[in-house]
Amino acid sequence: MGVKVYGPPMSTCTARVISTLEEMGAEYEVVPIDFEAGEHKQPPHLARNPFGQVPAFEDGDLMLFESRAIARYVARKYKSSGPDLLREGNLQESAMVDLWLEVESQQYNPAIAPIVYQCLVIPMRGGVADQKLIDANVEKLGKVLDVYEDHLSKTKYLAGDFFSLADLSHLPYTHYFMATPYASLFESRPHVQAWWQDLSSRPAVRKTAAAMPTSR
Ligand code: GS8
């Protein structure tokens, strides 16, 4: 039997899990959670994710939350049917995958997420974006991308010359970021831009992104 992902496919963290399932060619079912109705804060969903967030994941009697942990599980479970996203057969390569997954979660995500939230989510809900917050995070993201630009001038992908979960994990926020007025942060850094072009043209990524509208 296939696995289940609970969450709206357009949500960034849910898309991280879906894109990994797509890369691995896994069979899965998406159980949509009605955010507007606050379904993620109701007891049935709190039993799946005690933080009242999406995604949650079910494989038989195994329940998981935290999108990056779920993505790792998916990469391991389906490793014979898709690309080797974790490189666990090689100590050095797997360490580099871990390192760049940490960079995505600890450096990249904290800078890019508020920009996406302010530029896309708040206006969708009829609110006014906080430009000061955007400016501060654009500066922060620029510094992170300077590190990426230098690094990607030496290797094709983040963990080395092989595509890995570290690259894929950047998909959700980058997809939305490209629809903000700050996409030029990528265009002005040729190696980062080429990396994103490569990543965003993967069939699994395109399929996942097709369910992530950038406007209503
Ligand atoms: C973050 C989950 C999260 O923020 C993960 O799974 O990676 N570190 C966790 N989920 C958001 C949607 S992200 O698109 C969420 O559920 N927000 C609603 C809320 O916090 O109430």
C-alpha cells in the first residue's frame, strides 16, 4: 500500500515531501488539509503533527512530521527505485549532503521564507507587506547566495557533482521566491541561476511546482 501525505500540495513544506516522493517514483496519496477552516489545529490532525502544522506523513503504523525528516525517510524507503538522494554508501558524500541540508534549513530558509510570506502570502490575504522586514531579509539572503555562488562555481550541485536531497530541498521556497520582485538576486549570480534552472527543469520538480500557484 502507498504512503499518505497530509497537507495542501501548495504549502512549501508539503511540497518538499511531494517532490521527494515524485523523484523516487513512489506511489502516494495526498490527503488535503483545509487550512482556511483551521483543520490543522483540530484533534485529528494534532494527533498526526502535535505542532498543528503540515505536513504529516503516514506509512502503515509509522507517523512522521517535519518535512526534511520525512523527505529523508522517503529517500531511504524508495532508494532502489529512484536517484540516490542521500549517498549513504559513501561517508564523505553523505556528510556533504547532510551539511547542505543543514545550510538549507539553517541559513537559506530563515532568509527566504519571510520574503515569500511578505511578498506573496500577505497580499493574497488582503494585507500589506512589511517592507523593512523584506529589505532586511533580502540583504540576508544575498549574503547566503554569495556563498552559494562561490560554492557552485566549483561543483555542479550543492553536495558535489551529483544531484541530492540537499538541492531538492530548496525547491519549495525558491519556486515562490522567483515570483517576487527579488528574483534578480538569482539572475545576478550565474552559477546559482544555472543551478536553479537545472533543478526546476527536473520532471519531478515541474510536476510538484504545477500544484503551487504563485497568485490567486
Ligand atoms: C515546518 C512546518 C510548517 O511551518 C517542517 O515540516 O519542515 N519545520 C516544519 N508548516 C506550515 C506550512 S509551510 O508551508 C504550517 O503548517 N503553518 C501553519 C501554522 O503554523 O499554523
